[in-house]
Amino acid sequence: MTVEETTPPGPAIDGAPRAVACRCRDTSVDLSFRGGSRRILDDVNLELLDGEFVSILGRSGSGKTTLLRVLGGLLEPGPGSLVQFHGESVVGPPEGVVFVFQNYAASLLPWRTISKNVALGLEGRVPRREMPSRIQEALGMVGLQDRAQDYPWQMSGGMQQRVQLARSLAMRPRGLLMDEPFGSLDAMTKASLQDQLQQVHQRTGTTIAFVTHDIDEAVFLSDRILILGGSPATVEHDIRVDLPRPRDQLATKELPEFLRLRRCVYNAIAAPGG
Amino acid sequence: MTVAPPGPSAAEGDRFTKTGGEGGPGHRGARDGLFPPLRGLLPLIVVLLGWQLAAARLPPYFPPPTEWAQGLVELARDGLLLPAATATVVTFCVGLTAATVLGTLFGLAVGASSTVDRGLRPTLESARAMPPAAVVPIATLLFGFTATMKVVVVTSAAIWSILLNTRSGVRQLHPVLLDMSRSLRLNRRDQVRKVILPALWPSIFLGVRVAAPVALVITLLVEILTQVDGVGALIAISQRNYKFAQGFGLILVAGLFSLLVNALVSTLQAYVVMRHRPPR
Amino acid sequence: MGVFRRVNGLGLLTMIVLLGLWEVLVRSGALDFQNLPAPSAVAARAQDLVASGELLVNLLHTVRVTLLGWLIASVVGVGLGLVLGLWRPAWRWSMASLEMLRAVPPISLVPLALFVFGFSVRTELTLIIYASSWPVLINTIEGVRTVEQELHDVARMLRLSQVKTLRKIVLPAALPSVVVGLQLSLSLALVLAVVAELVGNPSGLGNGLILAQLALRPEQVFVYVFTIGLLGIVLNAAFRQVAARAFGPAIRGQGGAP
């Protein structure tokens, strides 16, 4: 395993400045509880560039998932907020954006085979003839071509999460919103899924917003890391990650730059308001 | 029973699953299989044999088993048995189907919205407390002695377990399931048809499994009470006309129906659960 | 019970609105059922029946017979259930017969019972006892048998004697299931009482109901039906109260009875 040390630092994709895929301006969210409401996010401003991989980190309860749900149109932001995806205001789940849930088991339909699960979002949108090739393509990207006829419950957790990823990829999304997708997997499985996700990202150029608890994971995968903090939460830090791509589980994680970023992110999360 | 603390929705479901009393054979622990050992049939055989042998000394309203069959043959010859059986089966099926559809709809409504649930609860609970036997006279007042009346009574008795199970099913629906279908931009119809209903089938069928024996019993009840068509009506009529052998034959038929219904519904439910809520 | 602690205003309102709607629809003639009385007419009739004492007499009869039948059925059901649940040969050599017998809906025996015992309380009691023994019986068997498998090892490890095992482990663990059976039996007992009174016994709420129907007095039919429904609710609530008082902690911890 060698790292192409010659790769210059900087954004993975060079050339002209990239378009903004996703934009939040003055976004706030109030969640109502039994007997009152609480402001979770306040005055959040962020921009995700087209094709960028951005991780969102923060302590538990800092509103990471809430922010992701707002971007995905699953949650309506408060008045005065502006949330756009490729220039269009987000009202309900926007076309071309798919959410990937941490709870893969609950998000797959146990009565459908893998290929039928992947087909769920395509039905009625893609001509019947194209369906098999779209499904195969998506399953191919996560290495599950051979399991198309199995049922989700016959698979391990890691495979089920791949199925969910394939289901999202089958939609050929311009944006993927991933909510701690590898949070409940063991370390080995997690690493192999990270590699796979990296490949998918390189291949499709999809914009990815990735919520995680895991600092190593964030540094390893991202072009940029946003750190939420405060109560109500805002974006407190915006950290560039200029590690060379493709990244490698061992070599990349041994680079001094990786270690520096890791420390930097850790300190940013640990020191409130810092 | 009226205004219950939050627990009872689930507890109600539990109670219904636990209701060996109404569930029929097959709800034993897995280790016992579907039915206890067949040698257990011996006492029944002995009793029936003894009954047969002692028939001469028993009062006329306890005719020996061999005559039961003859009674049934008589009924069949007179062209009464088949129409009666058909009427019973039709009432049962229509009533159970109506109960399933209505129970599911109401269950969805009260499960999805706590406001609707609170609003309807006292009314529904009072309606549920009404013994079916007491509903019969009202139904006859409103609908006369008709097939519609029978179906109404059966539906009103069978709807509850389906409604309650659907309600608790809706409450246990994983929120991710709804988010997922929204994120994949399924339209409302597809969301219900492809995601929500299939996810609810196990709950609904659990309700149906409990409701089916109830529906059969109530079908017989309403037939016995009103004597509008069906096996139940024939049972009442044959006893009244001192045709005891026919009466016992018909009771046997009722027993067979009930075994059949139980077997069918258990199989169906096991299939649905296996397919839609497989082991994790 | 949270019945009085938390009043469901919305629910009561719905009920009142529905009753009002019923009243209006009947008065305006929008509902074209011939025999549907308005709630006000039902209430008026109820007052008459209470004043004349007829309702109370019938109510007391039904309550008495239901409770008596249920008590006997409970004793029979628990007793038989313990034998069948604890003594394996008994279960093996008779359970299949019981399952067959159970398949016969007790309702279908009503005409026969009527013939054998005539128009009497005996018909009513026999039917109640027979029908409502089943849930107790089945739930007792199930409760005891399920326990036997699960806690057997514990008892052995603690070197409990058989009698102690029974008293300290098997019976308490089977209790929730038995209580559920008892509750089901009580509802069933009321149903059977009403059925028997409808067809056979010349007294009780069921009888009042059928007489009202024969006399074509719809308001009176509704009075009796509502009384029966109310009785069902009261009996059930009373059972829960008593069960919670009597076995409270023992059944709550195991999530058996609601």
C-alpha cells in the first residue's frame, strides 16, 4: 500500500470552481416536546459544493441529525430559514437527494428481496425494461450483485447497510445524506464500508453529507468537516481536509497530516465555543 | 376498561395473543407442536363408545353417536344441510371481511392520531363492552330478520381485536420506515400500499386470527337467536322439533367448522408473520 | 385505574355529540329506520323502568347468576387446569379430547341445554359454567406448563422440595395467565347469561330484553341493551380492581394481566 505522495494537496477535483449543491442560510429549527418547544439549531449557515464529501460532527444531542433531516426535507426549518438544493428551495424531500439511515434493519422491507428493495424508489419512475440494469448497477457498486434474490434478514448488518446504500444509489442521486450509517457496525465491517463508500463517491461524484460520531471516520472520508456546537447549535468550525485521494485505511491514517487533523477536530469538539 | 392508562393498548394486544381460551389449538408453546399427542383422544373415544352402548338407557335427547350421522343424512336428503352451511359460511366470511376492513381503517385512524384516539376511545370502549347477544335485538329492530342483520352483528363483534391490533401495530411502526418512504419520494398511495400496509399485515392478521373464531361463534349465536338461515337456525329448529339426532349432527358440523377456521387462520397468520416479520 | 384521575374531555364530548346527532337525526326523520328511538325517549323509558323496580330486579338476577356461575367455573377451571398442567400423563392422555370438545362452540349447545333443563335457572347456570370454564382451564394449563419449563432448573438448583417448588415458583409464575383467564371467563359468563335469558330463562336482563322486543318497544330494548353493556363495563372494572388489590405486585411484575 503506497500513497501517491505526489498528489498535490487541495480539493480532490481540480479545475473550475464548483457549483454550490446545497445551501443553508439563517436556518433555525424548533422541536416541540410535550409542553413546549426547544430551539435545536440556530442561525446555521453552510454551503456544500457539488461533489463534495462533508462530514458533520458534534457531541451527542448537538443537532447533527436534525440538521441532516432539514437538508433532506424530512423536517421543516423555522420561519426565515433558507434551505436550497441546487438553487431550489427544499420543501419536502427534494428530487435527487436520498437519505441513508443508521437503522438499516428498520429501513429495509423484510418482505422484499434485495433487488425489490433496491427497486422501491425506482418503481413508477424508471421504465420497466431499464429496471434490472439499474438494480444490477447499484448492487454492483456495493458488491452485492450475487445476493439480489436474498432477503434482508438473511444478511449481516454490514450487508444490509450496503443494500440501503445501493437502494439510494439506484436513484442516481446528486446528493446523499447519511445519518451515522456505520454507527452500529463492528470495526472491520465499518472499514470495508468506508472504502466502498469512498469508491462510490469517486465514481459517481455525488455530494455527500455524512453525520458521524467517529472522528477518524470523518477525517478519513471527508473533504471538509463541519462541527456543530452550542445550545442551540450552530456551525462552530469548518475544517478543510486536504488529504490525498484515494485514501487508504492504513497509509492515510499514518500520515502526519491525518494525525494533525484528527487532533484539531478533537480539540474543536472538546472545547465548547472554542 | 374505560379510560385506560397508556399501557393497555399493548396489554390489550398481549391479552389477545395470550388468549388461549379463544385462540383455538395451535397456540401452545412451540415445543408441543400444533396439537397435543393423539393418544389424548382416547377419553373422548371411550365416552362416545360408552354413549353408544348405553344409548338404550339414556333419555331420548341423548341419541347415540351413530344416529347423529343419520340425522345429518336426513337433513342433507331434505335439502336443508347445504343451504344452511352455505348461509353460515357466507355470513361468517362477509362479516369477518367487513370486520377486517373496518377494523383496519379504524385502527389506522386511532393508531395514527392520538387526538382521534382520545376522541373515539370512550365511544369505542362502550361499544366494545356490549355483549354481542345484546346487540342482536337492536340489529333486528333496525335491519329486520335479514342476512344484513346477521352480518352487522358478526362484524360488530369481530371488529375489536382487529382494530386494537392494528392500532398497536401502527404505534409500533418504526419512524424510519416513514422517513425512508418520504426520502425515496414515494407518493402517498405507494407509501401506504408498499410500505405501511405490508408492515402492518402481521398485526392485522394477529387480530384476524383472534377475530375469526369469534366471528364463527357469533354467526351461530345470531342464527340460533333469530333463526334466520344457517346451521345455528337448524340447530334451534331441530331441537324444537325433537329431532335430537339432527341437533347433535349439526353441533358436530359446528365443531368441524370451528376446527377448520382455526386451522386455516393459524396457517395464514403463521405465513404472514413469517413473510412480513421474519426473525431478526 | 386512571378512570377518574384523568378525565378524557374530548372523548366525552365526542360521545355527547354523537348522542345529540342521533337525537336530531331521529327527530328530523333523516334516519329511515322504523324502530330507532331517540336517546331522549330511551332515557325517559329508563326512568320508568328504574322507578317501577323492574330493571333492578332483572339486573340483580343477572348479576347473581353471572357471578355464581363464574365462581363455580373458576374453581372447576383452575382445579382441572392444575391437574392437567402439572401432571403430564393426564395432559397427554386427555388434552386432545379437550381440544376437540373445545372446538364445539358452547353457543351451539344452547338449544340442547334448553331442552334438557327446561326454562330455568339451571339452564342458565349450566351454560355459564360450561362455557366460562374453558378460558380459565386453558390459561391455567398454559400458565403452569410454561413455567414448568422455564423455572424448573432454578427450583432444582435451590434444592426446593416438590411442594415448595409448586407453592413458591409454579403457582406464582402461573398467576398472571390464570388471572387473564378469569377475566375472559367473567365477560363470557355475562354473555352466556344474557343468551340463556334471551332464549330460555324467564328472568334477568336478557329476558327483559326479549320481552321488550316482542312487545315492539324499541326504547325499552335500548334501555336493556345499555344496561347490559354498562354491567359488562362495571364487572370488568371491578374485576381489575379486585385482581390488582389481591395479586397486584405478583401479576404486575410479570406483565400478565393488564
